[in-house]
Amino acid sequence: MPFSALSKFFKDESGATAIEYGLIAALVSVAAIAALTGMGESLTTMFETVDTELTSAVTP
């Protein structure tokens, strides 16, 4: 009886699936943070350029 319960425990893969989904979610999160960080720096540069151009256009 204990052997069959132990065997059933080792064959159960439901926990492994949850861990795999967790690892995938973590990887997607890291990729999203990296992409948004890079895009944020690009947007900051773009808005600073627009601000400089508008300021120089308005100032006589």
C-alpha cells in the first residue's frame, strides 16, 4: 500500500506544470520590462527634442 502511494506521488506532474507556467510568466515579465525600459529612453529623447524645437520656435 505505501509503495503505490509513493509511486502515485512521483508520477503526478501537476506541480511541474505550474512551475513551468510560472517560469514562462517570469520570462515574459523580464522581456516586457526590458522592452519598455528601452522604449522609455527613446520616448524621453524624442520629447526632449520636441520641447527644444518648440521653445526655440517661440522665443524670438
